[in-house]
Amino acid sequence: IDSAIKYAKGKVSSNEKALELAADKLLVNFGFEILKIIPGRISVEVDAKLSFDTEGTIIKARHLINLFEEIGVDKSRVMIKIASTWEGIQAAKILEKEGIKCNMTLLFSFVQAVACAEAGVTLISPYAGRILDWHIKNVKKNYKSNEDPGVMSVTKIYNYYKKFGYETIVMGASFRNIGQIEELAGCDYLTISPILLNQLQSSHKKIERKLSPNTANYLEQKITYDENAFKWNLNEDPMATEKLTEGIRSFAKDGRTLMLMLKHRLNKEDTIITEKISENIDLGDKTSKPFKLFGRQTEFMVV
């Protein structure tokens, strides 16, 4: 943290610009430390307030990549994480052409997945668990694993991609139980929490592959969405619309918390970051857990 602030102060004189640069440099510093211990690559998220700003997202992504390259990290080991809005997808389309790999997050619908594939993005993260959460809350129903709406969404996307030859990686995420994982066995990637990994490890149940390019079953025709069709179809899906905007607001809130913490450091006020992960931080009417924040904005994957 201190090195990020020192770096920013040495580059710009304006406190406002130094604050933004320090935040970017801090994420890069965290990513750099993670890359020392994993063989794969990391994802670094652009500021959520840029979710509807194509040009702003492109500028921020290039800047983050430049910061990594300054410290000797090749861009092949970094993915830029972007919200799956229309504007975010268009930004990713341009970045991919420049060799900057993108991980499209907050993806809850088929229309988002199709647009991402058409844009040629490297990876999408459909949130199976959050889809399930919405349906349990709003439909008032408990689902078996094979009829889980999150599982069905990821399966449909996977089958569509494989049938029509898209190279975009499908990485199922935010699982709530091992049943979801079992039903998606064979998906390109899965992000699994330590708790669920332990449950899988202790289970003696044989896991059979459910998804495969050889058995991809999608009976409908190939689809293409322009901006109007994308936004209309997304609007017609209340679950996807609600979860997307909710996720953006949540990520933006975390971003504001980070900026506030850094502002205190820049102004040489009392240190407010603790190494005790479980301890909350009181900032007036704001309470947060900073290490949860950092984990959200900088993550890693072993590939």
C-alpha cells in the first residue's frame, strides 16, 4: 500500500490524480505478489463506475496493463475483468484485438454470453450461484441440481459456444453447492471455493462428465444481437437485469471504500487498514472489510 502511494506521489502532483493512480497501482501490486506463487494468470477489474463507458474502460485497461509491464509482467499473464454491459463488451472487443485478454464478469444471461462470444472475448464468468439465489428468492422454490436455473444457464451457454465453434472460455462461477459443480463437470473452467473443494475431496461419489464439445446439444439457430436487441432482451430478463445492476453497485461501493482508505493514507491521517481480516473498519457511516475488497478486485486463476 505504501509503495503504491509513493509511486503515485512521484508521478503526479494533483492529489485527485494521485489517488486514482495509487488505487490502480495497489491492484497491480497485489496482482504482482499473487503471480509470484501461481503459474497461471490473474484478473484485475476495472473501476465499476466505468461499466457504461466504453472509451473509459479501454483507457483504464491499457493503463493497468502498462503498470504491469513496468514491473516486468507480460500482458499474457493478466486478464482485464469487465462488467458484461453492452459498453463493457464493446470495450473488450477492441482490447482483445490489441492482445489484451478480457474476463467478462457479472454475466447472468444468454444474451450477454452471445454478445461476448461475438466480440471474441477470452473468457466469460457466468454466475450460476447468483442466478440460483434470485430464483429461490423470487420464485419461492427449491431446485434439484439437474433443474437448477444457474446450472441450466451455464449449460446452455456452453453448448451454444461449442456447437458454433466459439473459442471463448466458459468459466462457471459463484457455486452454492457441490451439486451445481457435479452437473457442470466438463465445463471449460470452474471457480470453486475452498469449502466446496473440501466437500468434493471428502466425497466418494464418482463424478461423471456432463458437458463435452462432442455432446453439445443446442437445437436453435445462431444468433447475433445489435445494441438495441441486446438491451431489449436483457431488459426482458428481470433476473439478469437485477443481478447485473446489483453487482455493479456492489463493486462500485467497494471501489469507493478503497478510495476512501487511500485518501486517508495520502493525507497522512490515521492508518485505517488492519491486517486482521475479520475486523471491520469504521469510516463514519461506512463499514467494510478491506481484504474482501482486494480479493474481489484482484483475483487469480491457475490455467
